[in-house]
Amino acid sequence: MGKNRDLLNEIGLEEAIIFENPDYDDAIIGVSHDDRVIYSFEKMVQHLVDKDGMSDEEAIEFIEYNTIRAIPYFGQNAPIVLMNEFMFSENE
């Protein structure tokens, strides 16, 4: 288990919904007021680049298709993926 997952357990959020495949533990940046895990989109991309050898573009496409599209199926406790506005201005 990653250090961020351990921290979630320590603060009593062992029931929080987290991404598991890939786990993106190193992309966890916080918890919302309603106990939903918050992930950094940028860190999720970096995770796939570092761990799976994907290019930035491949990682973004993978996350958008396999992760972002699945979030509604997690229900009201779904994780939150925070996207930095600067990511969008760089691609324009």
C-alpha cells in the first residue's frame, strides 16, 4: 500500500473510493469536505509516464478514456480529479 493510502486509513477514510488499476497513489493530493479522495490529473499523467513508459499524450488519452469516463459509475463518493487550467492553455 502507498503512503497516501496509508494516510487515508490513518485519518479514518479506509472506506473512501480510490482508483486501483492503475492505483495513482502518488497522485492523491487531498480529501474533499465530503470525504472524497482528490487526485491531480497532472500527477496521474506523470504516474503513467514514469511507471508505464507512456508519452504524455498516451497517458492523457488513457486517463480520459479509462478513468474519467468511469467516475460517474462510482456514485456520490466518486473520487475527484482536479485538472489544472494551465494544462488547457498549453494545448491551445
